Amino acid sequence: MRKQDAPIDVTTLANSADILSLIASGAATSRGALLEASGLSRVTVTQRVNALLACGLIRETEETLKSGGRPTRVLAVSEYAGTILVANIGETHIHLAVMDIQPAIIAQKTIPLSSPDSPSKTLDQIKAAFTELLTNGSAAKRLLFGVSLSLPTPVDYKRGCVVGPSVLPGWDEFDIKSHMGQFYDAPIYVENDVNLMTIYEHRHNFRHVDDMFFIKAGTGIGSGIVTGGRIFRGAQGAAGDIGHIQFSSDDPPLCRCGKLGCVEARAGGWAIARDLSERGISAENARDVVTLVEKNKPEAIMLVRRAGQTIGEVASDVVSLLNPSLIVVGGTLARTGEFLLSGVRELVYQRCLPLATRDLQIVLADPHPDSALFGAAHLLLEDVFSKTKVDALIERFVQKTETARVA
């Protein structure tokens, strides 16, 4: 961290955006690597690195890399350079957190979703909760890098709004970015929870995988797609909505979306709970289904296996189209383990060509309770440190620091 009374070399810092972006992305984390990646002179790189170190945007870690001479320290973005605000809006509750730039949680809380049909009231509720979390601690004095929200609905990422029918009535086409922008002079991000879970899983556990397919099997069914190491959203952000692909049958079940025969209406947690209730077994949601499986209830195990086969059937079409090297299955129902996964594997390997499945792995996700929150943080950080956005970040950082120094 820098000393607040030390002046900033504004000119050098303003020209250091390319160096900061390389360090933040991990593309170059030593002075030698920065020289090679940037194409700049040694003097220029040294000046810009020193400016970033002096203002506290980056730091030298304890990790070292071998070089031609003495070992060189690895450079990284300082976790104390700023804060980010993230919130995961569920169907009944909102989980919020203040995070540093690592990212790691500084403070967090969970609150009930008081007005699910009113986006403005819910967003005001989130703003009030963020203010409370920032009250006690030094995080409020740091630069706010941005606000990132996770929603359990289809989201048009570019416009920052919910689209189509969803579990949040009244949110369709509401301008979330503009509403939150009234409170914060920082970038606002809005994304659906499945894409954020996909980002978390990829960044934390499978960063080396370029092409990955993530399936969320919980109350509903959804998926996220990683191609070339980046999340794939499609034209309007609707890519991966496998839960509402329809299967034809003589007596198709009614889905929550109003259509008949959707994957979710056959394999979602609520659908399995429905089928168990029809058999006289008490179950209301995906968590109840998992509990019954853990108690070795035969009917629950059978229905989860069948759900895995349904998911595997639609996943096999995805494998044929996208040819991922990895399928990761997460969500509440993934806690049933091989009972679910075996059904997925069975149908994928049965229906796909050997070339597509030769090196394909199908595994369970890391059961992290805050995966959507951390995915929201990674989404924000990767964007603000990108080559096209990092100039604006440095400009805001300079303004914030100079204002604090003068005060």
C-alpha cells in the first residue's frame, strides 16, 4: 500500500495501462516478461512498473521466477488497490459481499428478498445493504472498482436487463445498470447466475481448458459455455438455455415457463419433487430431493438417475455441436454425486460419435456455496483490467487518490 502523502507520477501512471493490463491478466508477471510482451524499452517498463508500485495498484509477491541472473519477484495487482461489491439475487434471498481485488470476501451478509416483483425496491434494498457492509472498515476508503450482480434469470448482458419470462416477475426489460448507476460512480455488471458459476468453475479449477460446458442442475436446469477460454453468451445472452429445450412425448409435463416437455419439467429439482409427491413422498424442492437420496430412498435415487439421463440426452446434442473437452455438472442436484452423473455419462457416450467423446471428461463441480458471487467478481475484474477499459480505471484511481491526499 502507498503512503497517502506521497505524490503520484500522474503522467507515467496514465501511460501504464498496458503494463497493468498485462499483469492483471497474468499474461506477463515479471519485468522480463513485460519487456517481451509490451515491446517497450527496459527504461520505460521500469518507470511504469515503479509508478504502479508507488501508487499501490500492484505489488511484488513473495513468489520468484528464475532468470538469467538473480531470481525476479512476481508482480500482481494489489488486493488493497480497491473494492468490489457483488450480490447474488436468488428467488427468496440475496447474498451480498464486499470483496478486495484478489478477490476475497471482506464482509458479507444474506438478506430476504422483500419485493421480488419490484426491481427498483430490490435494488434499493441491495444498495442499503452494501452501505451497511461498508460502514465498519477501511474498504469504504478504497476506490470502488465496480458493482456486479447475479440474477436467477435470462439476462441481456450488453444492456444489463432481464429478458423474457423469469422467476422474477416485473423485472423484464428493467434497466438495472441505470438504476444502480444513480448510486455508484463505477461500472455496473449484470449477468445470470449460471454464466457466473461457469466463470468461477473455469477460473478456479479448469483455467487450462479452452472449451468447457457447465451444467447447473438445481431447482431449474441451465448451462454455461466456455469457448476459446471465454464465456459464450450468444446474440442476446440466451446461449446455454438447455432447461427449456423440449422433448416430445405422449404426455409431456407442463413447465414453469408455460411450455410442454421442457428438460427442466422432467429433470429439474422442482420436477423431481413433484414426481415424488405424486408417489406420496414429501418433497418440495431440490434440497429435499438430495436429502432423500442421502437417506437412500429408492424412489428418489431412481428419479435422480432418470434426471441424469434426461440431462445427458440434451448434453449429447451440445457435445455434437460444440465438441467441448470437459463437461462440469454443478448445482444442488450435483450433491447426489454418481446417481446423477452416471445418467449424464450414459447418454452422452451412447449418443455421441467416438471422436467427440474420445478425450471428453464429465465431472462434478466444486461445491462452492459462493460460486456465483466469485464468478461475479471475476467477471468485473477481467473487464475493468481489459485493454479497452484499464485506462478509465487508472484515471478514476488517480482522481480518488489525489482527492484523498489533498483532503
